[in-house]
Amino acid sequence: DLLVNQIAAGEVVERPASVLKEVLENAVDAGARAIEVQLEQGGVRRIRVADDGCGIARDELALALERHATSKISTLDDLEHVGTMGFRGEALAAIAAVARTSITSRATGASHAWCIDGSERSLSPAALNQGTVVDVADLYYNTPARRKFLKTEATEYAHCDDMFRRIALSHPDVGMQLSHNGRVIHRLPPSTPAARVAALMGDDFLQQAREVSAVGGILSLSGFASLPAYSRASRDAQFFFVNGRYVRDKLLTHAVRQAYTDILHGNRHPAYVLFLELDPAGVDVNVHPAKIEVRFRESRAVHQFVFHAIRRVLAESGA
Ligand code: ADP
Ligand code: MG
């Protein structure tokens, strides 16, 4: 069973940033209003995520580490929508198979917390106000072949930072903090979408960006796109979300890029944070947990819509 989980882990746990993604998404799903992330050595040495969400009851702690155990699918109807939610009930089991993992949690209404050790599966009483602390240490300590694929601390940290930004941008109402090797990197109070964008992308971005707000049929696009003056030498400031989920999709990237044709020159790139919302029936999210690709039923219409929405905003501001 450990071996099966270690194999499954190859799918879910590519690197520290993929652990961070799963654990952060669980915290958000648990209704957390505040999430604190502590990383050590790029997340390889430690990823610790504390949230103030609903917590996990004592009797469900062991279950949370079992494969295919999820509290998030309760009906057949849910199962049919699994495509929009990604793999279910795989992440914690996979993580616990390749890192020293513990979960401490105090469920709403419980008199104290319980802690479970990911390898011994032993439960012990613990102290915690409310919510959950997931501690993932020494990633790949027992699978040296995988450990070899990890990059430098700086690179793994950069991936974690990226992942943190994606989740923070799509959940502005949740207070979020990130520290690395004891140093606070981001301290984000709960805020409006615009304030969250400013906090993560910089005030200068927001000053040189225009708000995007377009609706067409089942599609709506909101967010911010930079004016040409704020163009960048790299694509590092491009964030696209579909139904709240970060994606990196050729069609969407191309539609935005095309809106800047004849406006941006040379190797310059626009900066943007954009949220596309549509009927979930109109989009397939690749359910592979490590992937962030989508397929639209009406891809031409989506391309046109995004292109025109950005084009209009740029034209209105005289770009
Ligand atoms: P999934 O999120 O797909 O259900 P996971 O392996 O990520 O699967 O988590 C397993 C279960 O553990 C979740 O369904 C949830 O019930 C519980 N869980 C995990 N993390 C938390 C958390 N931070 N707060 C509350 N419950 C959690
Ligand atoms: Mg999960």
C-alpha cells in the first residue's frame, strides 16, 4: 500500500510547490479565513500550513490519509462533476507516502485537537485553537530517485512563491501569509480583489493597468490588464483563472497576446490578472492534478470574447 501510494505520489507530488498547492486548496476548501504558510529550504525541508478552517474530527484524521478518502464527494451527482474538481482524495495519502507528514487538527466544537503521524498513523492529543496544521517535512526522504529531480532551493522556492500567488490572487477574501526560512515574504490581509492584486503585483501595475469587466452570453471576464507602458521583458506577470482555477492555456494566452498586437513591440509582454467565468459544462478541466490545462467546448467563441474584451479596454484608454 505504501508502494502504491508512492507511485501515486509521482502524479500528485512533483515538487514542493505541488504539495503546497494541495495543502492550500484543502485549507481554502475547509473555509479558512486565515492561512499561514511556513517554508524551509524551498519547501524541501519543510512545508507547514496552518488554517483556521472547519478542522478534521478525531475519527476522520486517519481516514484523511487514506487513498480515495474524501469528504468532498457524497453523491453520484458530485462524482459526475469530478472533472471540474480534479482528483479527489489522493493528495494527502500521496504526500504522506513521500514525506514525513503530520496533521494536527481541531474540529469545530471539539474540546481539543488531535495529531496524527503520517507513517505510524498514531493519534495523540494536541493543543490548537481551531483548524488544521499540516506539516510536511523532508520531501522524498524515502525515495532518493525522486529527490534527485529537485532543483536548487532558490528554484523550488520560486515555484512555491508562484503557487502561493495563484491561490492568493483567486482568494482575496482570505488572509494569507508566507514565510521562507523564518522571513515573512507576503503578509496579505483579507481584501478586495483590486487590493489583493496590488499587494501581489505591485501598486505600479495597478496604476498602469485597466480594469476589465465584460459579459457575453455565458462568458464573463474580469480583472486587470496592463497598458503598453507597463509591458515586461518576461511573461512572469500573467495570471489567468478559469472558474477560479489558475490555468496556463495556449488559447487564452494567445487571445490576450493578440489584443496587444501592434501595441506592444519587440519582445515585450503584457501583464495581467484575468478571471474568466463560464458554465462548467462549457469547459473540460484536465483532471490530472499536476496539469492546469482546459478545453473549451466553444473555443473560437472564447478566444473571440477574450480578445475583444481586452481590445476594447485598451482602445478606450487610447492605447
Ligand atoms: P480531497 O481534498 O480531494 O478530498 P485530500 O487528500 O486533499 O483529498 O484530503 C482528504 C480529506 O482530508 C479532505 O476531503 C478533507 O475532508 C480532509 N482535509 C484535508 N485537509 C484539510 C483541512 N486543512 N481542513 C479540513 N479538512 C481537511
Ligand atoms: Mg485536496
